[in-house]
Amino acid sequence: MTRGRSKEGFALAETLVASAIVAGMLGITLQVLTTRARTTRMIEDRRLATLVAQSQMSVFIAASDTDQLQSHGRTSGVEWHVVIEPYPTRYAQPRLERVSVDAGTGRAGRPLIRLHSLRIAR
């Protein structure tokens, strides 16, 4: 009878160890899935911000008015900000302007994407 009880106790210990291993693996799996979902969301937000920034860059590079030195707005839920300023150089003729576009909001309020380009001043 002593042997039967020790076998039952051993089976119980094996079951507890197996349950702990399964619980640990489920926890790790859940962590991997949530990290992947967060990363996928961040990539999608950055992709959309890039598309909006490129679109606004195209608009302001082609714009003929230089009175508008700053502009901001919201497109497809993405906030953007454009700054046009003189590009400092001694030798460029005609004058150049730097066009900077920030789009999206990331950690600590920093933009998700920042684009810079030059255009001929009008």
C-alpha cells in the first residue's frame, strides 16, 4: 500500500510540473502576440504618416505662393506641420527655400516622420 501512495503522489507532482510548464508557455505566447500587435500598429501608423508627409511635401514644393511660411492640418487622422524657410547659402542663385514636413505623433510628442527638401524660391 505504501508503494501505491508514492506512485499517486509522484503522478500529482508530474501533473503540477506539467501545468506550470504549460502556464509558462502560454504566458510567453501571450507576450509575443501582444508585442507583435503593438509593433504592427506602430509600423502601420508610421506608414500612414509617411504617405501624408510625402503628399504634403508634394503640395508645398509645387506651391507658387511664398507668403505661407507655416501651415498645419490633419489628413486621414494624421496631424502634419509644414515649415518653409530660406536655405542658408552664399552661392545659390536663384535663392533656395527649405521645406520641412512633420507628420504623426510618436513618443513624447515627437513626429513619426520628418521630411526635408529644397525648392527654388519664388
